[in-house]
Amino acid sequence: MKKRILIVCCMFISITANFAQEKESKSKTQKGHTDQNKFRQLKDVLATPNDQHAASGAPGHQYSQQKVDYVMDIRLDESTNKIYGNEKITYHNNSKDKLDYLWVQLDQNMRADDSKTPLSKSTGASAFITPENFQKTYMNVNKGFGFNIEKVESNGAPLSHFINRTMMRINLPKALGPGESFKFRIKWNYKINDINEGNINDQGRSGLETFPDGNNNYTIAQFFPRLAVYNNVEGWQNMQFWGRSEWALEFGNYEVNLTVPADHVVDATGVLQNEKNVLSKTQRKRWEKARNSYKEPVFIVTQAEAEKAEKGRTTNTKTWKFKAKRVRDFAFASSRKYIWDAMATNVNGKTVMAVSLYPKEGNPLWEEHSTRAVAHTLVEYSKLTFDYPYPKAISVHSERQGMEYPMICFNFGRPNADGTYSDRTKKGMLGVIIHEVGHNFFPMIVNSDERQWTWMDEGLNSFVEILAELTYDPELFATNPAKSITRYMGGDQSFISPIMSQGDYVKQFGPNAYSKPAAGLYILRKTIMGPELFDYAFRTYAKRWMFKHPTPADFFRSMEDASSMDLDWFWRGWFYTTDVTDIGISGVKELYLTDKPNERVAKLKEQYKQYFEGLGDLVYITDRKEDANPKAMDTYANGKEIPSYIYSVEFEKPGGLIMPIIVELTYTDGSIKRQTFPAQIWMKNDTSVKRVFASSKEVKSIVVDPDFETADIDTSNNSWPKKESNKFDQFKNKVKE
């Protein structure tokens, strides 16, 4: 009998729709339009698949990428705060193209005296300013930052080159053919910036932190000329470094000799090659103990030893030798103030060392949590991606930094001078460590183009960070990213950019590159795909692109290819637009069973006899309570319970984004039922859809998205009966008007 009722309803809809179309066609000439349906495929937006980036989202059968190897001698001069470098570079052309030149990144030139970065900002006169900033801004006082390139040569002969701000072109003596390699040398030096100085142009992702006792904490990165990426997507990725959007780099092998003051403690990307030369016998024993300590960190250098060391000075030096394989960058940290602890981490049967370096100013917070947070991050990220392939991960404490490099990162989070700290400080410190260590996976291994697509490393990493934080401390990191992002998404549209925007010009960089992509993936996992399906697809993408250069299309396609879910509607809306989610209830109508048709249905039965013949007995649904006959279905119930209450609910979608409709029904007896309608319910009508709910119990209330899963920016229309708006809702409505 249910089938017959359904047939009658469908026929009625079809008949009335045809009637309306006929009337419309007679009244005016129809105008054509292109397909604007929000479920249309992304084929008009994504790059055409090819033999390097396959349609499945995997690397194609002809995929290739360049390789760059470095052998470097680096000297840190503490008396002048300068770094001197001599690097030998071997560039391997694995592409099928001939290269006439190479591009080298000179990041330190971003803060050079002739840098264009300060001139690229719109600034007015400030009512107050430090004397140092006044000198820099208005008195043309030079500070001497930026690379000083002493030599560029090959086989002992000068090599033609040209410096264009933060990029240097190496003019090759002859074209470099496929499969060939080219060796050359760059000798250079530069003055290290102080990250604590008031002039923001002097600060940076690396540099030195000065302490009142005269000691420095050197967290050094982007310190050497590095080869830019050449691939079949961008050609040379030689966009200028303006200070925000980060890097695209090639993988290679590194041999680095770091010469520093003899009383410094050093750690860096790679494996230390000369422990016996730079570590004491006691320190080596402690390190061996740490290699077998899986539950507690072991101190290699204690706080008492660090405090003793920071009171002295030496003019002697030590050279720490490191080797790293298959990394895209190199960074190091050096100071006599460091406390040093480490512990072993089991990553699916492989031992990885979790390490921390920090001055006493970081304690007690750092000795309590840093190394444990590093180990936790490696384990949790490996679950959702791939087993961490490097031998160690290091967390280094610096007051104002949060930055990542292969195997090493620099992190803020400092207690008060008396050692006390708030939950906010603890949360910030743990959050930045988990985030920066997590960057080992994105983009240090899944090596996306940060200069072009910031969200591919920051957004994906921020998403996995959320899951790792929740398992570290569920109470401290209790969060709902979908709800948290609504304030940003519901803000002034003139101050919001789509996620798919190049990082240098996006507005509200943090929410755009970090929070919104992370919230979107959180919604995909929790609400749209489910954890099991999402995790398999996400892991597939990560494993496919380990040690390779993925594009956004590779991510989008891999997620669909490995899940059998068409998500183009989600990518298009969440990533390519600034549309918002706003789904609500526009009306609820109670319906009743009856044994007689209303006047309109009676006329339709007469007019369209051919549709009704052969259906046999019929029952009807009406919105007229006076025509109700609850017994109309009794003859056809076959012993099953007949619904006593029928509700027709119309859902509206003032927002532009497509999302599932999550409906919670609360009955008068206090019981609750929840039902989710997939996003595809909006396929044929982007503004309004209806659903009918039938039950033996009376519905007391209906709520859409009760747990705030879909980033709905306006919940004033989410309930029936409609709740009285609070003062905040009233204020929001006034602002919208």
C-alpha cells in the first residue's frame, strides 16, 4: 500500500510540474543558461591529467623530479653574529627537458637593506614608534642583513649569475640535458637577525634570541642558498619571497659540517657522525640510555650543567658533522644554554628518537611536556599517514618562534619567570610543538608547493594536529573546528579570500590557510565521509605522494579515487568560494491520513484517468485536520503499526554552501531520533527541499545540525518551533540588515 501512496504522490508532482512548465512556456520566451549546478564536476577547474599527474590523483607512470645534493662547511661566529658558508651543490636533471639556467633561492635577501618587502605594504604614520624603527623607516639606517655572495664558481672558474632580489639565476655554460648533473660552488656570508628586535622586518622564521646574561640561542634556517623546484606544473617555481608564503624545495642528500663555539650544544637535520669528537663520555652514555628509554625522557645535558655552561665563554670551536638522506632542507640550533633530553619512540617497530633542546627559561614546562609531545606526534601522525621515515625529530625552544624544517622545529611557549604557567600557555606550547613536528609529514615529506598553495601544508597539517591534540589531552584540547570557523566565514566578505588563493595576497591568512581547510577536512571526516572511509583515502594520498610534489588536484582526486565518493561539490564550495553554510527550517506542516481526496486531487483523477487506472484502492494525505481518518490504513496495515503523526518539513538554504541536512526529532515522551540526509538532497533544488517524517509519537521539536557539525553561520533558523533569539542573535541580525 505504501507503494501506491508513493505512486500517487510522484504522479501528482509530475503532473503539476508539467502544468507549470507549460504555463511558463506560453507566457514568455525561455532564456538559456550554462550549468551552474553546485554538483557539476570540477573538470573545468582542475588541470588536465597527464602522465606525471594521473587522473586517479596518483603520480603518473612518467612522474619525475629533480634531485639536489649539498656538501656544506658552515661557521657560526658568535662574536659578530655572522654565518659563513661554503657549499658544493650537485644538481641532477631528472626531467626530460634541457635547462639553460638554474634558479637559487636567497631567502635572507627578504630583509636586506634594499629589500622590496617593506615597500610592498600600505602603511600610514603611526602615533608612536620606537627610535630603532624610526631610524629604519625614516632615516635610511642600514642594518646590513641579506646574503653577501662571495663566489659562484664551477670547476674553479667563475660562474655567470644574476641576483634578482630573493632569487639568483645560475647561467649554465651549456644546456643541462636530461639525465645529466651539474656541480658548482657558492661561498657566502650573512649577518644573523635578532628575532626579539622590535622591527618586524628584522624578525623571521630563524635567527637568534638574545638573553640578559649575554648568551644567544641560535635557531638557524633558510641560511644557505637553496635550489628552487623545477617541474612540469610550474616550470621553475621562482616566485619572489615576500616574507609570508614559504618554499618549494627539492629532495637530496646533505653532508654538513657545523663549526660553532666549543661550549655549545648543537642538533640539526640528519644523523650526527662524530659523537666521540663533540660529546663527552657521560653524554654519550646518557644518549645510549635514551635510545632504549621508551617511557621517560633521559637528560643528555641537565639544567644544572646548562646553567654552569652559560656562565662561561670560550674562543675554541668544535665541528659537528651531520648527514641527512632524502630531505628537502637543512636547519640547526646552537647554544651553550641548552638543556638536552631525549627518548625513544616506537613507530610500528622502528625506533625514532624524540629530542628537545631548551634553555632553563623554558622550564618546568618544557622538561614536563616537550619530548613527550614530540613522541606522541610521531605516533599519531603515522597512524593517519605513513610510518615516520626519519631517525629523529627535535623540538627547540625559542621565545617567539613556531617554524618547521626536516627533523627539527623551533617552538614558543615560555612560563613566567617564577616557573608558573597558565593552561593557556601550556596549550599554546603543546599546540605549536605538535603542529611544527607534524610538519615533518606535510610538507617535509609530502612535499607540496608552499609558495603557491599554503593550505596544502598548513591546512592538512592543522587538521591532523587537531586529532593528535585530542589524544594527548582531551580536556585541554576539547574543540569543534566546524563551529569555531563560523565567525570567520560569516564575517565581512570583502575581507575574506577563497582557500584556493596564492598565499601572498590572501586576506586573514591564518583562518584562510590553517583553520578553514582544517575545519573542512574535519567536516569531511566526521559528517560527510565517516572516519573509516576518510582515513583510508587520506592515507592513500599521503603514501602516494611521499617524497614527491603533489598539487591540489592530486589531493582532491586521490580522496575521491580511494573512497568512491564524488566530492567535487565540496571542493568547489569550500575551497574555491567564500560561500557559507546556512541551512534551516522554513516550515513544518502536520498532515493526516484520509480516505477521500481533496478537491484538487479529485479533479486530477478525472483529468488524468490513465495515470490512476489500475492502482486499485487508494488512501490520501491531507493537511485538513477535519478530513482526517486515522483508520484509512487499517485494512492494509498487515499487523504493522500505523503512524499516528505525519509531518512535512521544508528546509531552506540561504547559504551558498552545500551540506548534509542533519535532523534531530525530539518527541513528547522525551525520546530522540536523528537522521542525516546526504548533501545530494540539494541536487535539483539549491534553495529548498522537503522531507516527510512519520511516527507513532508526537514530535515536540525539530533541530537542524544539533551538534554544530556543518559550520552553519546562522542558527536562528535551525529550530522548530522557532526559539526566541538571544541578544547576540538580535545583534547579528541587525548587522546583517
